[in-house]
Amino acid sequence: MTVRDWRSGELTMLLLALVLAVAALTSVGFVADRLRQGLDRDARKMIGADLVIRADQPIRDTFAAQARDDGLQTANTAIFPSMVSASSDAASPSAQGAARASRLAALKAVSSGYPLRGQLRIATSLTGPDAPVSTIPASGTIWIDPTLLDALHVKIGDSIKLGVRDFKIAAVITRELDRGFSFVNFSPRVMLNAADLASTRLVGYGSRVGYRLLVAGNDPAVARYTKWAHEQVDGGKIRGMAIETIEEGQPQVRDTLTRARHFLTLVALLTALLAAVAIAMASHRYMRRHLDGCAVMRCLGASRTQLRAWFIIEFLIVGLAGSFLGVVVGYGGHAILLSWLGQLIDVVLPQPSFWPVLEGLAAGLVLLLGFAVPPLLPLTQVPPALVLRRELGDASRIAWVAYAIGIALFAGLLIIAAGELKLGGIVAGGFAGGMVVFGAISRGVLFGLSRAARSARHARAFSGLGWRYALASLERRGVASALQITALGIGLMCLLLLAMTRNDLIDGWRKSTPPDAPNQFIIDIQPNQREGVLALMKSRGFDNIQLAPMVRGRLVAIGGRKVNPDDYKEEETKRLVDREFNLSYSTELAPDNKVVSGTWFGDDPKPQISLEQGMAKRLHVKVGDMLRFDVAGQQIDAPVTSIRMLDWGTFRVNFFAVLPPAALSDFPATFITAFRLPPGDAGQATIDALIHQYPNLTAIDTGQIIAQMQRILNQVIGAVQFLFVFTLAAGVLVLYAALAGTRDERTREAALLRALGASQSQIQSVQATEFVVVGGLAGLLAAIGAQAIGWVLADKVFQFRLELSAWLPFAGLAAGIVCATAGGWFGLRQVLRRPALQSLRDA
């Protein structure tokens, strides 16, 4: 029976759907498995220690002393962004000619013993091989990223200027596993000896320095020290400090890879959903085409048990074959995914384990047994006479029970494949809800339209044979029509949802940046440097530069209650309240700010705060609440008098909290400005001149940072687009299966109409009307469902604001009509060319 069904093409649809679903799931599964193994294997190397204590202030000596008392090794690092420039007395003529060239770098001062786990790799010449090193830069020398050599026009052996001191370039860094993925580390690395840091005079008030204490040793001692450190940090409520263990190794890397995996998993899950719909539709057609065969076998003495066993064995063979083939395709696909994500993963990953293979096989069997076997069960439960009359009666309830079990198993499979309850639950819930809601709405709409078509009141609106007969035909086979609309709707919903994910969740933030947005930020401007900076910028043609004051302060209380990061669930909010805020003061509301609650304080000198809307929502703060900030050891209490909405996409200088000048003007402050620098050497010359005159300033080129982020996102987009090929193929299968499901009945009806005298144009009108109704309703439901699920995913999983499109329902309506009409014409075009008698005999 299996060989005969395969030769006749009955199993082709099922096999293709299985292969696509398993290939998509295992592609992501293999990548996730290798990443997990690689991160677990290299966790200590990726943080450079067994334990890291990080802080935004110098770490107390008691932490290092306790570690040494416990017999543990320690090392220290300090990381911060700063401008570097080619030294004026550089050895090479090219360096001398570029003495004023400056670039933003990520400085890292390291102490002896760094790193405690893993090894750095450096090269002492650009043409020679690199090698691991167990030392740190000697005093007076630095190691740098190779990109800085070209940017500053220097070579190994030349000198570059850090702050007020020159350092000799001794080597280039070829691998730094604990580099991290934070904002500062996008810039090229400059590594120096910690003993030389003070001589640069780069660290002062307002400097954003990340301090790290690295600890390593035997596991029991590290465990005891970790417990002690947690007691000091958590129990002592030390603000601005956190403990990073190997389980948390490189949280920025993990967050980025997790978001990338979420995108990829979403595509894989939607492919599996489409495959499930295609399998269910194909199995329904398989069941209807095997009614006569089952009846004959029952009449010849085959028992229900035998029929059930035959079908289960046949589908197990198909399921195992399709699953194995899907695993093979998925393994090849994961290699392509890794090549697209290559720059995100700079370690050699271990080979995948056997778990993705088992998950792929399980996915194939669950899909097949959950969506293909249920339609076949009624065939084994009814008497032969009822099967011959094609009346399944109450036995069809068995199929619905089996479907319910299959959908439950499939929902569990989606959650397991997603690796996260939230993402898998939203997709599985959207799938189940879409099936129920789409089916109910389809039945209701078809019933209402058919009644309206028969009503004399609406006779003119539904005049013509096409509308009346098409609606009557759809209502007559109401269950099959509703199933067809639901299948098309689910398929289109998945495709529209992916389109929204691609366009809005990934590209939307890019479009929010105006073309004239500032691309340069200058920070750490000291009060005595204000006039000089403004004068220099004015001489370079920048007449409208505004310097905004910035005061560092820590939020310590809200409404008289002490702020504790543990009071908040979101990790981002915890990190936010655990660090210092950048406060500012002004009497004028910034042009890209809008007060949405309360009143702007204007010239009122009394201490009060205008808070950014998103910050207020995160901290659960409203107008009238009293906030307390600790600024340079002094406390400021002020009520929130307004909530502002900011447009962060403008890239202008903005602050979460703004106070009147009288409240902060007596506190030490630095100044910040943003402006748009024209491209080319002339623009860079302005920055070089500014840094040459004021070495303590830091110029942040946001254009380069945005370009770096875009390169990372483009890698994820490329991987998503690769998986989207699977999804499109599955969508085509759904379209084909949904339209082919009623092909036999449509063929029979067309033949009967022709036998009764209907013309070819009349039959085409009837069929076209059916396809317009089915496709239009399916497309409209798909657009609404895609927007609903997309909004939930954006808000709950991707943490992205999704703008609902008013055009999406019209796009879904048009897509549904085009797909249904094109597919229907392709499937039934041969029917009208054959004699009616031949079509009736074939039917």
C-alpha cells in the first residue's frame, strides 16, 4: 500500500511538508546546541576568570584581600572609551604627517596575571604569525587592534598618545576572548599596563570607567568566596556592583545571541506551523481518496485493527523517512546559518550533540501522527456500508479528539523547540487561537452570506449565477470550506507575521533616524573648557553648537522608600537603577521633547524633576512622586512635576531626568554636545584639532557604531532570510494543499453544471467567485491575526515597539484573493477543457 501510494503521488505532499518542518527546526536546533556547548566550554575563558566582580567605581580593597586570604588568584582591569592619536614624534614619516589623527578607542588597563583563565593572542608583526601570551604590556608600551594602525597611519614600533602621555606600540591583539559585546567594546582595543593608567590623566570626574576584579582558583574556594561576595554586595546593598559568574559569562554576548536565536526560532516555528497545516490538509484529501479502498478492504474481511495497523505502519515509514531526510537537510542548513552569524561567534564551536537529531525525529513523528493520522481513524471505526456512502457519522468525533491530542503535543513541541515558554507559548497559542477563531468566523460569514444571497432583500447585491451558486456551494460544504479558509488564513498569517518581523522588528529602528541626525558626540568637556570648545567649533563653521550640562547622580529613593534593584523584574531595569544617572538642568524644553503629563517647570527655581516617559514607566513613577538622588555625596529631594516623551531616534542630546538650574548648578558637572559632522577628511580634521587641544575629551562617532550594529543585524537578517526559504516553501505547500483539498468536489460540480447546460464562462464565474470569497476572507483574517501576534511578540519577547499598519488588512485581502485565484486556476484549468462525461467518470 505504501509503494502504491508513493507511486501515485499521494504521499509526496506529506513527505515534503515533513522535510521542511524538520529541516527548519533542526537548523536552529543544531546552532543553539553548538552555541550552548561552546559557551559552557569557554565560559571561564570568556570572562577571563572563574568569578568577576564589576563596578562603576574602584572596587574596595577588602574584596581582593579576602580572595587572597582564601588562596585565590586575582587581577584587575579598568575599561573605558577614550580618544587616542598618533604621537607627534612618531618614528615613521607617515605617522609624523598624521600627528593630529585621532580615533575613539576602548582602553583596557590590566594588572599582572591577566587573564586568569584563557590566553590572549598577539602578533609582533603584521606579516608574522600570532602566538599566545601569558604576560601583559610592559610599562610604557601598549597592545592595540590592527585596525588602529591604518586609522592612525602608524606601525608597530611607533608611538601613540593616550591622554598626556605617549606609548610605544609593541604588538597587535589577534584574540581577546573576554572582550565582551558592550557599547564601549565596539571601538578598537588599546591595552596598557594598569600601573601606567594614572599617568595618562584620563580618569577623572565624569569618566565612565568599568572596573573589574577577576578571581580564579579551585572550585570549592571559588564557591566559598562567591557566597561571601554575594553577602557583601547583596546583603550590604552596595550600589553599582555586581557579581558575574561562569553561568553568566558575557551577558552581552548571550543577550545578542539569544535575540538572534529568537528571530531564527520564530521563523522555524512558523515553518513548522505551516507544515502542520499542509500535513492536515493533505491527509484529509488522502482520506477522501481512500474511502473506496477502505470500504473494499472492509468488505473483503479486513478488521478495524488491521486497517488501523496498516495506516499507522505506512505513516510511520513516511514519518521516519521524512524526519531523517529533514535532519540531514537541517544539518547542512545550520552550517549556512553559522556562516552568516560568524562575526557574532569568534570561538571554535564543538560538534553538535545527538539531541537536535532526536528532537527533529520527534518533531516529524508528532507532526505526522498528530495531524495526518486523526483524519484516517474514522475510516477504521465505521461499518463498510457507511463508508461506501461516505457517511462517517459519529465516528468523525474520534478524529476531533485525536486532533485535540495532536495539537496539545504540537504546542508542547513548539515550546520545547523555542527553548522559552514565552516565545513558544505565544506562537503555539496564536496558532491554536487562530484555528478556532478563523474556523468560527469562516462558518459564520459563509452562513450569513449564503442567507443574504437567498434573501429577496439582497437579491440585487448578489445577482448573477456566479455569486448565488458560489455562496450556496461554499455553504453546502461548510466544514470543508471553513477548513480551507482556516488553512489559507493560518498560512498567510505566518507569512505576513514574518514580513512584519523582517520589516518592523528589525528595520523599524533604522527608519526612525532622520537623515540630518547628529553623528558625533563630544563628552567629558570640563567647565573651564566650555568657551574654548565653542570658539574652536565656531572657527570650523559650527555656529549653533549647544553644550548641555551633565551631573552624575544615583537614584536612592522613590516616595521615601529606598530603591532596590531586586524590587524590579526586568533585568534592564535592575541594571538601570543599579548605576548612576546622567542628570541635567535647563529652563527650556528641548525641541524633540513633549510633556505628556504634568507641567514643565520653566523658570521656577524650586527643586523638581521632569522624567522621561519610558523611565517613569519602568520605575513605576508618576507625577507627584518624590525622588531622591545622591550627587557627590549630597542628597537632592525633588518631586516629579512632568513626564516627557522623547524621540531617541533623533540622536540629539537627551536626558532621563532634567531639573531647574538652581537645583544642580552648584554640583560638579561636565558638558556634552552633539552635532552632524560632514563626511570626508575635513570633518575628521575638526575632531583631530579638538582632541589635540583638549586630550581629555572623548568623541563618539555614532555613525560607526550604528554601522557596526547594522552589520550585526544584517547577519541575523541573512540567517532569517535563509530560513524564510523553508517558510515560503511550506507556504506554497499549504496553498496547494488547501486548494487541492476540494479539487475533486469542484471537478464533480463543474462537470455536473456542464452536463446540465452551463457554459464555460458561467462555470468560470462561479469558481472565480468562490476563490475570491475564500481568499479574501482568509487574507483579511490573516492580516488581523498577524498584527495581533506581532504586537504581542514585539512587546513581550523582542522588547520593540511595533507600529500597526493600516494597510496590512488590505494587503492581506489582496494577497489572499491573488493566491486563491491563481492557485485555483492552476489546479482546475484542465477541468474545463475536458468533456463533462470524462470528468464525471474520473470523479
